[in-house]
Amino acid sequence: MQQVMIQDEWHRVMDGLNERNQRILALRRDGHTMREIASILNVTERTVQRVMEDVSHRHRQVAVVTASD
């Protein structure tokens, strides 16, 4: 049951992202470092970091709204 909930949340997060940002998250989930992701996608480490921060921030907002319902 918990794995299904995690998969549902993963899909919700991914649905709101463009293709590059989805790739960043997928690579991070697969265990790549931010430096490796930046190299693979030919972007800066800061870009990868910003995407991760943005997703984290949005995830916290959804959690707060869900908890207050």
C-alpha cells in the first residue's frame, strides 16, 4: 500500500514538470549525484540544484494543503 502511495506521489510530481526536469529527477532517483546529472544533461550543477529545490518546495506545499483538508 505504501509503495502505491509513493508511486502515485512520484507521478503527481513528474506530471507538473517539463521533460528536462523530469529527467533530472529520474536520474537523481537512480542515484546519480548532482554533478553527474549536470554532466549527463549538459547543464550546470546550479540548474540541477534549483530544480531539486523547486520540487522540494512544491512537494511541501502540497503536503501542507493536504494535511489541512
